[in-house]
Amino acid sequence: PAKLSHKDRHARWTLKFTKAKRQDDGTMPSSDLAIPFFGYKSHVSIDRKYRFIRKWKTTHAAASDGARLREGLLDKTNTASSVWADTAYRSKANEDFMDKEGFVSKVHRKKPHLKPMPRHIQRSNAGKSVIRSRVEHVFADQKSQTGLFVRTVGIARANMRIGLANITYNMRRLLFLERLNASA
């Protein structure tokens, strides 16, 4: 029993894929990189206008992103009804859920298997990326300012650590917006 208290039985292993970078001689490696990752993942829903984190959920690293959309990430009290998300959130179940709940789907479309991406879908995804990138800025800010690196045992502690980082981000964002408003 004492040894089990030191083992994280909620965290899972997964692979994160990233594009290989150019080598010093200018050539591109033939394959992308797969980085093993153990731990937890933060899923957030932010306000488009002010970029506050409205809701969040913590899961183990191997959890599918798409299923989290139906688990309370979307906020009905938000005045905007559009949902901006990447391709991991596009599924028939999610599209049906958003239609039923009154949300407008602005989720990226996936590339057809073994075919080039159609030009109109490529342009549509590029336009959606401008809005969706705001969520990535939240994660980048958390990582650079708070050094968000979760080293906890158990999902309850990880949820608390990520939740505190989200609250800290919201407080810092509020102070920034108030300073911006005061100077205008």
C-alpha cells in the first residue's frame, strides 16, 4: 500500500507527433518525430473576445480530445454560439451534439485520406485558424509565465494544479485588460 501511494495510476503514456525541423545543411528529415509523453492534458474553453478561460477539464494524456466537447466544455451562458476547434474535435457525435445544443460548428475539416486537401477546405481552415489560435496563445502564456509543468501524483492533484494555473491566467488577463482600458 505504501508503494502504491507513490505511483500515478491515473496518468497514461501517449505519443505526441511533431514535424521534423530542417537540419543544418538545409535538408528535411524523411520522417516526423514521435515524442513519448506521460501525464495529463488540459482541455479549455475560452471566451473569443476577452480570452478568459471559461471552463476546463483535465484528463490523462492518452484521452481523446473529441469526447471532451460533450463532457461540459461548452458554455451555454456564453453569448457567442460558435465553436472553434481543431480537427480532433470533428466527429458525427460532436456535430450532432452542437446542433442539438444550439452551437454553430466552426471546427476544422480533416484532409481526405490519400488525397490532397481541396482548395476551398484549405482556405476555410486557414480562416478558422486565425480565431482558434487564441487558445494556443493561452497555453503558450501559461507555459512561459507560470512554467506549467505538472508533477503530481493522481488526477485530482493534477486537476487542482491546472485549475490554479487557469485561475492565475485569468487574473493576469483581467489586469492586462484593465491596464489597457485605463490607458485608452
